[in-house]
Amino acid sequence: MDQELAQKLEAQDRKLDAIYASAEKTRKYFLWTLVATTVMFVLPLLGLMIAIPWLFSTLSAAYQI
């Protein structure tokens, strides 16, 4: 009975290690997805912060009398 119990515990240990590895891969995937999403949101905002004042100054210069 002890031999059978030891085998079952060993099998559970291997499965737990596999689950842990899979969970870590998933965590890293979500982390990099969050980073990429943040970058894709922030970079256009920075571009707009530069483009909008330039656009306003160009338009105001064009309509100035």
C-alpha cells in the first residue's frame, strides 16, 4: 500500500509541476499583452500631444489676417 501511495504522490507532484509551468507561461503572456496594449495606447497619445499644437499653430497662421 505504501508503494502505491508513493507512486500516486509522485504522479501528483509531476502534474502540479506541469500546472505551475503552464500558469507561469500564461502569466507572462498576459503581462506582455498588457505591456503591448499600454504602449499602443500611450504612443498615439504622445503623438497627439505633439501634433495638435502644431496643427493649431499652422491653422491659426493660415487664417491670420
